[in-house]
Amino acid sequence: MPAKIKGVFFDAGDTLFEVKGSVGAQYSRFAKKYGIEVDPALLNQRFKEVFKQSPPLTFPGVSGPELKRREKEWWYKIVREVFDEIRFPEFDALFEELFVFFKGPEGWSLFPETKEILDRLHREGYHLGIISNFDSRIGEVCRSLGIGHYFRTVTISSLEGVAKPAPEIFRKALKKAALSPEESVYVGDSPHHDIEGAREIGMRVFLLDRSGRYTKERSVPRLSSLSDLLDALEKNASPPG
């Protein structure tokens, strides 16, 4: 008989919330303040390319002010490359504004069902956690969006020194929560980053596929929105008692 599910863990970006508009739209909007006109679609494409080629957001053995410095430096390199072929004399000032902007609610939008689902799961007694390739701004982002209080554990790559899809970051999260893989579910929007590592250590997994781009993924249960999660949990396991 399958173990009773006691913990539900989520990816953060593009699962619980997303960038408001798009990264390219926000970068373009801020650049315009400095007199630089750049096509948002171009910046968005450049961001995707640069982000994909960047090293993981991990800093083993680093904490405190040094961690925050390294995180900021990591993002500086990415944004600098996005604007690489654009002459931008005041780039440092632009970057400082963008870095602060993405700490707060102005840069992010909750998906419509996020709060309702988290509230339901919280009231039903599940341990709720985040496992994300994010930096230490995650706490401010979640609090500013009104969802920070739902999460009993938050496990991020920059602090743990290991990034998804490595199984180790999932193990670290379960150790914090004092839960076994068999008692835990993970929900994320990427077959590679979210599903592979969680499944490897024995967690039950759900692939969040809002746009229907992963219809050929037959080996993993798919959700069209977080609202589908409640029914999926009922079918797979009873709530904690």
C-alpha cells in the first residue's frame, strides 16, 4: 500500500508565479528610462539563450553577505550579456534597479489559482515546501505576493550549493522537512529540472503543463493548472491525518 502523502513541494517560478509580462518587457521598460530603446521580444530571446548557457545558481559553502554578493554578481553577468551588443553607458544603474525590482511584487504575478490551492493544502495539514533554483530573494518575493506564510521549508540552489535536476537538492529538502520520498509529492513545470531529480529519489511527481507543450510526456502525470492538484492528490493518496 502506498505511503500516505504528508508533504507537497513546489517549484517557484512558472509554477507558483511568473514574471509580470515577460523578462524582455521589463528589461525594455527599464532601459527606456535611460533613453535606450530595445525590442522586448529581442531581449526576451536573448535572456532565454543566456540563461540556458549560464552556470548553475549555486555557491557551495557560501552564506551571509558573501552569498548575497555572489548571487548579485551571477545575475549581473547574465543581464550584462543580454545587453551585450547594445551600447549602454549607464548599465550599472539599470542593473541595480532591476535587481531591486525583482525582489518585490511589481515584477511577479501569481497564477490565479495559486493562493486558493496553497490555502486548501495548508488547511488540510500538508507540509508545504519550495524546492527551486532561485536566489535568496525568494523569501521577499513570496512574502510580497502573500504566500510566504504557507511554506514551512524553502530549499534554494544558491544556498544549498546544488541545483535541480540533481537529486541532492531534493534530498536536502526532505531532510529539512523530516519526510521520506514516499511521503512526498513534487510539482514543477520542467520535465528535466523538476521531474528527473525528484523521481530519481522516489518522490511522486506531477508535471505542470499549462500550455499543453508536453502532451507527449506519457511517463509522468500532467496537470493543466494547480487546481488539478487537489483531485490528483485524492486519487493518489489520502491527506495527512
